[in-house]
Amino acid sequence: MSSETARVEAFSDGVFAIAITLLILNVQVPPPSAGHLLAALARHWPTYVAFLLIFAFIGIMWVNHNRLFNHIRRCDNMLMFLNLLLLLGITVVPFPTALLAAHYSTPGRTVAAAVFNGTYVFLAISFNVLWFHVVKRGLLGPETQESANSISRRYAVGPFSYLVCFALSWINVPLSLALNIGLAIFYALPPRTIPKGRTMRSATK
Amino acid sequence: MSSETARVEAFSDGVFAIAITLLILNVQVPPPSAGHLLAALARHWPTYVAFLLIFAFIGIMWVNHNRLFNHIRRCDNMLMFLNLLLLLGITVVPFPTALLAAHYSTPGRTVAAAVFNGTYVFLAISFNVLWFHVVKRGLLGPETQESANSISRRYAVGPFSYLVCFALSWINVPLSLALNIGLAIFYALPPRTIPKGRTMRSATK
Amino acid sequence: MSSETARVEAFSDGVFAIAITLLILNVQVPPPSAGHLLAALARHWPTYVAFLLIFAFIGIMWVNHNRLFNHIRRCDNMLMFLNLLLLLGITVVPFPTALLAAHYSTPGRTVAAAVFNGTYVFLAISFNVLWFHVVKRGLLGPETQESANSISRRYAVGPFSYLVCFALSWINVPLSLALNIGLAIFYALPPRTIPKGRTMRSATK
Amino acid sequence: MSSETARVEAFSDGVFAIAITLLILNVQVPPPSAGHLLAALARHWPTYVAFLLIFAFIGIMWVNHNRLFNHIRRCDNMLMFLNLLLLLGITVVPFPTALLAAHYSTPGRTVAAAVFNGTYVFLAISFNVLWFHVVKRGLLGPETQESANSISRRYAVGPFSYLVCFALSWINVPLSLALNIGLAIFYALPPRTIPKGRTMRSATK
């Protein structure tokens, strides 16, 4: 963690932590009048799946945010605002997920899925714009060029892939969601190259 | 980040992060009974605009808070309380915005806009009092004099400009809001001089 | 900030930041049907006063927590749990305040004031037990003896004074609240001696 | 706190802090119409006990998380995700507790207690998997071997003991809860060996 980016990272950690924790407020306890408790809990499965899904998605984006900032050594005004744009997407995530959970069995399913997948188009673009700015303005550490290239390649496919998800929502909702989940798994996987600076520092410590 | 101000900054980051993230709790998912989902979402546009507006405003104030504390090297008792006064304004922000969103099409619009603009008068004064204290008591780093003067000049126009906003709310609500948004854009722009201490440290690192 | 206490302080900052920010969720926006907006806002004054009061109280306790941990250099198991006890009091604070606001004009006022003042008896004892443990187990920095004595003296009067508040709630509620506010102002004031270690470090920096 | 694990710890602190503070939102203020206030408060005792219980449980888990990361010097991709799995359990904790509080006097008590105890089976397994990964991949500091062995032994009994709790929920709910509380007390106690690295660093500081 560079001293210049320390507060950007601390503020981002706060936003990620709150976004990921607030989700549980939407998970309602079935009232005693709801009949047999096990059956009542089973009926709520879409809420629980939605909860686990957003937790996983926000978690994966936090890991990616962490990976990016491990490479960033300097901070400028634009980086702060591009990071805010990214955090806007993060705080919004619970809304399209709740929308999709509420409308999954109704005629509104297509629109809800489009809003859901559209949010990830926005997030993929935000990640890329932030990273492009960092690379172009030389805010990276000197030792991380190879690893940064690997990140650039991985991220470049994001906006297009999520646009495919978005288009698919109008054709086949379950397929669009399956692709979205597949992309999340792709971004959860570690990049091939490890940040050299980090490893070297650890080795000499 | 100076070790003396570390906890003030960490606590402030927490408050900013929560204030900016809690907003999404006010954004309601339209129930399935609300008719065509796209139309139902479109009807809620004032809520979404209000959400984006407060997110942008709190984000800009966080960037300014970050800029100020980049210059501050020492902490005293008064700085902690002036910072709390500023954070009071930050935590309050969602309230006047919700008030304005709820009363924008009613006769209460003038009062709601006055409360909204008045909050920013309070915030502009808080920023100035904090900064005035920092400059007067020598809590700045030694290398940042020029950059500090630039901040002083930028901030000095704040309270008066927001007072004009406040007065305008009684005459023309949309105009007062347009000026308020214009001022937010002004404070989002980077100051001309970069904090020298920061740059030097980065250069020698 | 010592590296041993860093996480205790970061966690505490998080709890303080959330406790102080969640308060705004209780401040309701008057609906457009509530008549003239200015009159509707004026009717809600006890809510606004309660909000400002808890904000000030939690803010003052954060400043005191910060002052204590400025002196603490080492961390042990008991310190973590005594700090959790203190944070329990902090997270609870919104409840007795809401209770008092809701019952101030009803026969339940005495009980509500007793619960309110009783919470501060608990908090005053928590602060003292934590500080007593720190002094007794030598978790302080070596240079802070004089300043630590000053804190010990200031804190020693807390539990007894708040017990007087608690007793007064059964006799005269407004008087008990006035004394409580007076004590908050007392603990907001800076201690006479400045932590030497801090000042010396700043001077040599 | 190692620089590699700094953000993992900061993010975790945020999640723990929010989880432990959000609980108070569930504690309702009795309305003035509820009759004598003291009686109304007394009737709500299960809510207050549930609040104190989760606060203590989350607090103890935070202390254990802190103890673990005091030993961890390096971070890898898997550690970030195992930590997220652990945090998933932490954010979930308020749900089974509210479920148990709502169904304790109904026929759903057995199922609620099973869900409650099952959550701790999940948490115990998460703690063990994270720690097993840390030990196996050599992410520990070099001086902490003995202390790490002590932690490994303490944690190894967790999953089995909580499985006994889970099984007991189908036979005797109060007994299963008593054992669960007993286990929490066991994990609150400090481990016998102090992390050597920490102590040595403090001594030489």
C-alpha cells in the first residue's frame, strides 16, 4: 500500500465492506405465523441465492480492486474520481439484484435482467477506464510492467463480454445470468503473473 | 498521511464511506404489481437523480477532505472537533436531499430547497473554519505554503457563493440548484498547485 | 498509532463511524401531506435535537478514545475485550436516546431518562476499567507518565458523576439531562498535559 | 500488521464493525402506547439478550481473526477468498440469531436452533480452512511456529464441537445453546503461547 493511495484504499475498503454487509438487512426472518419453519425457509430460497450471489460478486470485485491498487504507487485527482465512479457501481449492485429477485417470476424478468447485466457493463467499463488512466499516466510502480500487461489483457475482454450478457437478457434470461456468473468466476481466478514488486519486497523482508 | 492525523482520517473515511453507501437503502425496488417494469422504473427518476447527486456531492467532499489532510501534518484537540463538525454536515446530507426529492412538486419546494442549500452553507463554513484553524495554528507541513494559499483562496469564495444559492431558493428553485451543482463541479476540479511535499516524497521514493 | 494497537483502533474507528452515521436513518422526512413544510419540520424538533445530541456525545467519546490510544503502545488479550465492552456501550447509545425522545412527554419519561443516564454510567465505568488495565499492566509508552496521571484523575470522577445523573433522573429529569450534557462538555475539553511522546515525535520530524 | 495483509485486515475490520453495529437497528423502542415503560422493556428481554449474545460472539470472532492475522506475514489469492468465506459467515450471524429469537417459543424452535448452531459449524470450518491454508503455504512469519501450533490445536477441536452443538439442537435446544456459549468462552480465552514476533518487536522498539 503506497502512502499516496492509502486513503483511497481505506475509503474504498469502507464502501466495499458496507455494501457487502448491508445485504443481510434484506434477508427477512419468516414470522412464526408462516407455518412449518423449514418449509417457510425453503420458500425463501431466491432471497438466499441472491444474497450469496451479490456477496460473491462484491467480494470478487474487492479482490480485483485490491489487485489493481497493489500495482498503483501514485495518486492523482482523476484517479480519485475514476475510483469514485467504480465505487458508485459497487454501492448500486444490491439494487439490480433485488430487482431481479423480485421480478424473476413475472413479465418484468427481461427488463430486470437487462438492468442487472447492464450494471456489470458499467462496472467493467469503470474498471477498464481506471486501469487505462493508471497505465497511461504512469501511476504504476516501476517493477510491475509485465504484471500490469497481464491485467490489461484480462480486463480488456470485460466490457465486450458483459455487453454480450446484456444483449442475451433480451433473448434468454437464464443463459445471460449463467454467462454473468461464468465471467465472475473468470475474474476471481488469479492472474498468471504475480506483481514482482510485492514478491521482491516479501523476499527481502 | 501523518501518524498524528491517521486516526482522524480513518474515522472520517468511515463516516464518508457509510454516508455514501447508505443512500442505496432509500432506492426502492418497484413491486411486481406496479405494472410494466420499465415504466415503473421511469416513474422513479427523481429518486435515481437524487441518489446520483448525493453520491457525487459526498464524493467531491471526500476528495476535498483528502486534499486538505494531505497538507496537514499535526493534530490538536480543536482540529478533531472541527472535523467532527464537518462530518456532522456529511452525515446530514441525505436528509435535505430526500426532503427536496419528496417535496419538489409540492408547495413545500421553496422551503425544501432552502434547507438543501442551507446545508451546503453550513458545509462551506465548516470546511473554511477547519482550514483557517489549520493554517493559523501551523498544523501544516513546512513545504506546502504555496499550495495551502491556493486552497485558502478557493475555499474563501465558498460560504458567500452558497449563501447566494440559499437566497436564490426563495426566488427561483431550479436556478439555485443549478448554481449549487456548478459550485460542486468547481470544487471537484483540481487546485492549480500540487502539494509539493507529496510530489517530492514520490519523486525521491 | 502503535503497530500493536493498529487493528484495535481501526476496528473501533469503524464502530464509532457507523454508530455516528446510522443516526440519520431515524430522522424521517415529513411527507408532502403533512401540511406546510416549515411547520412540519418545526414539529419534529425533538428528533433533530436528539440527533445532534447523540452525534455530539459519540463524537466526544471518539475524541476520548483517540486520546487514550495515543498513550497506549502495547496490546494484550484483556485490552481487546475491555475495548469491546466500551464499543458495546457506543453501539447501544442510539437506543436510549430514541427511547428518551419517544417518551419525553409521557409518564414513561422517568424510566427513559434513567435508562439514558444509566447507559453513561456503563460507559464511564468502561472507560475507567480499560484505562485502569492499561496503566496497571504497563501498556503505556514510557514518556507519557505525567499525561497518563492527568487522564486518570479526569476519568476517576466519571462513574460517580454519572451515578448522580442516574439518581437525579428519578427526582428531576431536565436537571439530570443538563448535568449529563455538562459532563459531556467537561470530557470534550482537552486535558491539561499534552502527551509528551507525540509532541516530541512531531518536533523531531 | 504486514503491508501485504493490510488491506485484507482493513476490509475485514470494516465488515466486523458493520456486522456488530447493525444489530442495534433490530432493537425496537417500545411505543408510548405500550403501557408502563419498565414493563414494556422487560417484556422485550429476549431481544436484548440476543443483541448482547451476537455482540459477544462477533466480538470474540474479531479477536480470533486479529490473533490469526498477527501471525500472517504474506498474502495470496486463496487467502483473500478464504477470508471472504469467513466474512460471509460473520455477516450472516445476525440472521440465525434473529430467527432463533423469533421462534424460541414456537414449534419452529428446533429448526431455528439447528440453523443457529449450523452457522457456527460453517464458521468453525472457515476458520480452520483459512488457518490450514496459511500454515501449509508458509504465509506465516518465521518466528511464530510454536504459537502457530498452539492455534492449530485450539482450532482443530472447533468443527467437531460445533457439530455436536448442531446434533444436540434436535435433542435438547437449551443444552445445545449452553454448549455453544461455552465454546465461545473457550475461544475468547487467550492462547497459551504469545506470538513471539510481536513480543520481540515490541521489546526492541
